[in-house]
Amino acid sequence: MNLMDRNLPQTGTEAQLRYLDGDFRVVRPGSYVRCAVTGESIPLEELRYWDVDLQEAYSTPQAKLERLGVNVRL
């Protein structure tokens, strides 16, 4: 998250982001995004996993692997 983005109001609504390599930009302010696989809400301060090419967020590394079709048992 960019330093300037931290000053945006947290509205309790879904944010729209542009995912970059190692960072993201807020396109529409909000407090969370949805996991592309599970549909669960991910607070922006907890967002760690995304795909730049697909422009999708993921709640866990396992969700990302599932999206890629990789079957991993832990």
C-alpha cells in the first residue's frame, strides 16, 4: 500500500485496487477486497497475495495455488 493511500477514509465498503509487482494502488477507496477463489473479505491491511496479470486478490497462498490448478495437501 502506498503511503498516501493510508490516509484514505475507511468506508466499510469494497475497495477497487490495481495490483502491481509488490504493491497495489487504490482505484476506489474501501476497507477490503474479496478473494477471487473463496469470496471472503480481505481487509486491505491484511492483503498479502495477489496476481498482477489476472488482477485478483487471494486470502491465502493455498487460494492462489487453487486458482492456478495446483493441488497441494498440507
